[in-house]
Amino acid sequence: MLVHSRKARWAVWIVFLLLFLPLFALPFLVILAASFATNWSGALPSGATLEHYRDITHGESMDALTTSLLTALAASLLALAAGTWAALAARSLRGRGRRVMDGLFMLPVAVPSVVVGLSLLVAFSKPPLLLNGTREIVVMAHTVLVTAFAYQSVSAAVARLDPVYEQAAASLGARPAYVLWRVKLPLLLPSLTAAAGLCFALSMGELSATMMLYPPDWLPLPVKIYGATDRGALFTGAALATVMMTTTLLVLLVMSRVRNRASYR
């Protein structure tokens, strides 16, 4: 912290807590409390129960969680591959070419996700590439939406990459492919894992484009949560949301450990 005065540090912490608790922590605590409640007519929930969690440990709820995990994993890996390739390629561009590349990858973020879903729905509704009603179009939509974040994260890391390592490897006779796999990518590994974690978390919570594209046999968990709350089953929806948040957090913690080890190496 760049605040050296003790009173100033206390003031910063107080302001942080005043902003963090009502805006971030309190909504999550409300969802957690609702997931264990049978009734909430007063200031606090009543009738603590585990019935909502028992109901979602089988059937469609677990299938929806598995679907979200598989979709997020596939989308984050595809986005990481595309974003890393583009970031490395854009390093050699200058001026207008670099701006065009940045604009193309940031375009899905600049428009609402429902527009991305509609564009994919229209683009792949006819042969020769008919994807409507398939799980592949859901993964594609998630990939398009999160690739921009992978591209930006890796681009920032590439810009900070010291070219001395590449030059030293090239001076020793290493080919470009060898320099890429054994020099560049290992140095970028902490940023790659951070980008993958961000893409995974964003994909797990994507709803707007998913609502337009998902087939009946590929129901992600956010759609399941929306359906439960839309029917008035708020406590069941809260339990599903808690499971989704916990699962996402566990995956991010694992990725964080991998990132820390990569940074140490």
C-alpha cells in the first residue's frame, strides 16, 4: 500500500470495507443464507434446512453443473489458444494494423452478449455449417465472448516480455518454434493461467447468449438457476447459485496454485 501514514491506512481500510461489504460481500451472504432457508418473511431467514441441497445433488441440477464445467473448460482453452496466438502475432504489428487487431478482438465485449448469440444463431442456421441446436454452438458463443479477455491479458504480458531471452536463444541456434515452446510460453505461463482462470469464471456465469442457443440436452447451470427463480423457487435457485460460486472458486484456487508455481519457476 502506497499510504505511509497510519491514520491514512486506517481510513483507506474503512472506506474499502464500507464499499466492499454492501456492494460485494452482502449480496453473496444473502444468497448463501437463502440457500439454507425455508422461509424469509422478516429481516432474517427462518427454518434452516439442507433440503434444497439434497434436491440438487441428483438429476438435472448435477447434469447442468457438469454441462457448465465442460462448456467453461472447452471455451477457456479455445479462447486461451486463440488469444495467445493473436497476442503473439500482434506483437510484430505497428500502428493501424495493431489497432485493427485490438478492435477485432474487443468487438464481442463492446456489444451486448445477446447480440453475439443472435449473430451466431443467424450465421450457423443453414448448411454447409449447421450448428443450431447443438452443444458446439454454445461452446462457440462462450469462446467468442471470453477470447477478448485472454487476448488482452496475454498481450499485456507479451509487452512486458524481455526480448533478451529470445535473442539469446536465437543466437545459440534455436529455431523460432523452439524459442516459442521452450522460451516464450514458459515465461508467459503465469499470465496464461491467469487468463484461463478469468475466461473460465466468465464462461461459468454467461447467461444471455446461452439462453438463445442452448439445446435441450445441453442445459448450463446459469439457465437452470434462471428457470428456478423464474418459477418462484428462489431458495432452490440460491442453492444452485451457491454451488456454482463454490465450484468456480475451487477451480480458480487450483489455477492460482498453478500460477504461483509457474511464477516461482
